[in-house]
Amino acid sequence: MEISDDNDETIFFYKDMKYSLHNFNYQLELLLEENNRLHSKLNLSNILLNIDDNTFINYIHNKLSVNKENIKIIDDYLLKNCNHEIIEDYIEGGVEDDMIKIKYCSKCEMSI
């Protein structure tokens, strides 16, 4: 069965959405790290962020969890719906280690 270009566009859309969620999570994690750094260094983070009950920090933790769950849903969708074009490649295993053979899809970029 030939998969239409519409399907490929959908796959690319979800792949890009997944990367956007990863990037957003990275930014949220940086914000949490900075908050922890300020809290341990100055013990003033709640005052600096103008929050008294950690509502903002709790929101960030919740958003990270929701985004991780959405990434899992996208991964499941990509694995089931992509007309995978498998590529075999090698990556470095370390300075003294052998190359590691990997397989991934050129469309959805999922490891297979």
C-alpha cells in the first residue's frame, strides 16, 4: 500500500512537535535548575520569583510531566503510522570503544 504525501506531512508535523516539546522541557529544566541554584545560594528564590507557595515551580513540574507523556504518545503514533525507511549507521562508542551500529527511520527519526 502506498502512503500518501499527506501521511508524510503528518509524520513530519508530529516529529517536529516532539522536538519542540523536548526543547521546551529543556528550557523548563534550566529554569528549575536556576531556581534551585538561587534557593541554595541565597535562600531567596521564592521572594525573587514573587511566589510564596511554590505554585509556579509546581506548575513547571506538572508541565514537564505532561510534555513527557505527550512525547510518549507521539512516539507511539510515529512507530505505528510511519512508513519507515530504515537506515543503518554507525556512531562512536567512545575513545577506545568500537563503533556502534544503529538503525533509525529517515522519516520519523525513531530508533528501530
